[in-house]
Amino acid sequence: MRVLIYGLNFSPELTGAGKYTGEMARWIAFRGYGVSVISTPPYYPEWRLSSGWVSYRFYSSYEDGVHVLRTPVYIPRRVNSVSRIIHLLSFAISSFFPMLLQCRRRPKVVLLVAPTLICMPTAWIVARLSRAKLVLHVQDFELDAMLGLSSNKKRSIVAPIFLMFERFCLRRFDVVSTISLGMLERAQMKGVDAGRLRFFPNWSEIQRFRGLRRSKTLVSRFGVDPSNYVVLYSGNIGRKQGLEILVHAAKALESRRDVTFLIVGDGLAKSDLVNLSQQHCTSNVVFGPLQSYEDFPALLVSADVHLVIERRGVADAVLPSKLTNILACGGNAVITADMDTSLGRLCTDFPGIATCVLPESVEELVSGIERALSLPNPNQVAMAYADEYLDKDRILARFVQEVLVS
């Protein structure tokens, strides 16, 4: 059986949708399926093309048994609503004819990964011409995240048009899967029939995070005293999270000389966050680059507290992919989310799995960090949850059986 995966992001991106789409494609191909991918050159989370890539040409290669075609894409220097739409349109346009050519391969499944839903018309055409099943896998409800961060004035102007387009698209898929129960509920509210919905969370390669000890060498490499408690934020440093709260929380805890905030990653808001830290003269904040695949497990295990920061209004539009690996390594996470969101319900349904605090409150975040610092490490509740619900092989085997084959 041949599977065509269509998505904006793909390996070797180390975070977000690209990471999981890449792992999914390789896992399916290893099981004997023919897998083709239409995507872009790697650019996320830096919003800057990785070294050795250019944005104006096509790339065709075989990567671990997967045929990957990367099409030109516009990468804006400054990302705002207009430049982001141009970015998405550039991929939709450059990938249109390569997607049509895939009809010759007669895929049995066309799998679109959101973001971005703007490519849905192309995916629908290819699926219908090929008589293939049309599947949407939602990593982010990109429109909800955008509107959740927009001003009320902007939202009132653009929201009805965008929401109508989204609703029209969602109802054209044979199967819609997503990564959290809250996002499933949101999809149903948008008009997707419950019988076409599937729950498939992001996973973790659990065994990579087991049997490891804190790496004093790695911690020292960042310039952090290895005897200090490490409060870690790792991943995309974007504007949707409101990460400036980290600097304010660090300032509030500056009197604790035994605590260091380590912010590791890259993204659109990193320079702003560095500048804010310098303005507040925070002596207990250290910044580091995104870590390699090989070093990532040691980084997570070396932290005493992990921060999962989201703004109010987007907690059920996106689900932080970093949380799966935090749970797998038994990390003590502090999550900013309202209790009626997917993240909040996770903490209620599995007491002790993480510390949940109200979003956008420095006082709540500081209190949560202090509570998490006093907890046993590793977190046995988190590890048990990962073993039961986040195993990569178990999740992808079910995805193949329930979505691709049935």
C-alpha cells in the first residue's frame, strides 16, 4: 500500500510537527509501506533555512526508505499575519503540480498534516483522482491559535471568513485525527462527525530517556553550576507561548542562588527574550541553542523542573509536543493552563503527573516552580503514564491499523 504524506514541516527538524511527521513516515516505511512525502526544506523553529539549503529550488531524495520531495517556500524575515499567509501560500502553490504528479503512483491514502489546512484543496483533488482515502492529522489548530492571540478588532474582521473556510475543509476529510482529547472536542464543534474522528497523541521513544543520570558535563557546558537546581524550558521560543513570563519568574526567584533558569532552543521570540533578560539584569537566566537528537535525553534528565508555558486562549488549539518526552524521562513539569483544557484535565485525571498553574500569572508560576522543586525526582506518575499511553510503537501501530488500513 502506498501512502502520500503532505505537510509543511518534516525531518530533520527537531521540534514540532516536522519531528513527528518524519518519525511517522520512517516508521511506516520500515513496516513495508510505500511512503512519499511532499514538504519543504527545514527551517523551523528558527524561521531560517538550515545550512546547505535554499528556498527557491526543488529537492528529491530517499531518506530511510521514504521518497521525499521538498518544494520551494518563502521564509519571511519578519513573521506577522501577512507574511505568514504568504509563507503558507508559497508552499501551497509550489507543491500543487508535484502533488498532482503523485497521482501516477496511485496512493491509497493521502495524509495531510496541519498545519497547514490551506493545502486541503490540493490534497482533496489528489485523493479523489487517485480514489484514495483522505486523512487529516491535526498537530495544531493553526487558525484557533492565530485568533486566540489576535486583538478583538482584528478577530472580528477576519474570523468569520477563516472559520467558514476551515469548517468547509474539515468536513471533506474521510478521517480526522488529532493529538489531544480537547482538540478532538474542538474538531467536533467545528462540524466533524464523531464517527470520523480519531485520537492519536504524539509519542515518545521512551527507552531513550530511561537509565540516564544527570549530566554535569552537559549542564556545565551551558555555564550553569552543576550543583544548582535547573529549571528548564526547551523547545520553540515563539510568540504564542508568552515566554516573557519566564524572565519575570526568574527575577522573582533571584534571591535563591541555588536555582538557575535554563532556556534552550530557538525561534522568533528568542532575541526579544534575551533582550528582556538583559534589561532586567537577571543573573539566574542562561540561554542555549537547540540540542542535537543525541544530546536531548541527557538535557531533559539533567533538569529538576520542566516548564510548559502556554498563553490563555490557545491551550486547546495546540498541545506542546515537548510534554511527551518530559513525562517519559520522569520530569517534574510545571504547566500553565486553565483546568478545563486538555492540559488541565491531564493533571486532574492523573494526580501527581505535573503541577498545573493558571496561565499568564508570575505569582502562580513562581509558586508552581517552588512546589515542583520539592517533589521527588524522577516523577514515577509521569513515567507510568508514558509507559501506558506514549509508547511510539504502540501508537503508530494503532494509527496504521485504524486510520490507514481500515
